[in-house]
Amino acid sequence: MPYRDINDLPQNVTEHLPKHAQEIYLAAFNNAWDEYGHEEERAHRVAWSAVKKKYQKDESSGQWKAIDKA
């Protein structure tokens, strides 16, 4: 099931990711949902992969932060 907006995302996504990362997750999930024939588990994996291209989890704080490209 595709998500309409970030408020519909799973709790583990909305509680831990910043808003922009949630938007990335939403777009990637919905695209993968359509592309891979409604395979929910696969769509979640694709969505997390997309988030990890721009964000990383800070091991000390547990917070997701944008990757510094500098």
C-alpha cells in the first residue's frame, strides 16, 4: 500500500528520521511499490536505501543526520 503523506509512514520512520528524510522515504517507497509489483518488504528496503544515501545514523546519539558532503 503506497503512503499518501509522511504522517502515514510507519512509526519507526516518523519517530527517528528528520522530515526531509521522511519525504525521501515516502517517495522511494511509493516508487518501489509500483516498480516491483506491490512487494511491501522490498519497497521498505528500497526506501531505507534511498534515505541512507543522504542521511546516516549518529551512533552516539542515535539521531539521523544529513551526510556532510564537504
